[in-house]
Amino acid sequence: MNKAAEYVREYREQLTYVMATERYVQKVTGGLSQYDMDETLASDVYFVYVPADKVWMAIRDVEIVDGKTLKQRENVRALLNSGQVGAARALKDKNSRYNLGTVVRNFNEPTLSLLVLDDMHRSKMTFVQQKKQRRQGRRVVR
């Protein structure tokens, strides 16, 4: 764990952010919704460490929704570079406005594994050795 945490510290210092283009298709069927829903987003996606808030994040700057270009968009890159405390929360909330379904959420973090290993959160985690067993002839891990 110490080596992994050290890797994350070095990674945070060396990598300001990565930007990619993403096509994201969401589909909701059944559940609490009366209707099936789907939506296709085209976005720039940033995987960043936000120093002001001391958090790793994945941020989607949605450009196109279901083939329609959004006319009014915030300047996500400027907000990221502003160093403004609270920018991370504002960006998470902006990300969530295109989530489908009846559950309100703003959590979709491919960077979660980095958060777990970050010094700020590591003391809150407990890592236990996996216990391997066999049940009904199958190997299971707890």
C-alpha cells in the first residue's frame, strides 16, 4: 500500500490533467421510471487533480446531447485552471445535469482508485487481506 500511495503522490505532481473525447450512451429501462430513456453525449473529459479542493476528478464538458450542439456552455477549462476553492463541487454538479434516471447523483468517478490511495483519504480506509474459500466447489473471495 505504501508503494501504491507513493505512486499516486508522484502521479499527482507529474500529471496536471488528461483530456480525452468521449461518446457516452446512457440507457434506462424499467425500474422506477415509467418510460425507457436513452441519451447520447459527446464531451471533452478531463481527468484531473484539483489542488484547491485536494481531489481527483473526472469532469465532462458536454458539447453535444442527442446530436444537438449546446449553445451555452461554461468554460470548464478556465474554471479548472482558476484555482478557485469549490470549483470541484461546481463541476461535479454541472456534470450531473445530464444523468438519466430518477436517482439524483453527481458521483461518477473513474479516479476513485486514486482517491482511496491519496494521503488525505488513506487513513479513513481499512485494507484487509482477502480470505479465500470454496463453496459448492467454487472459489470465493471475501
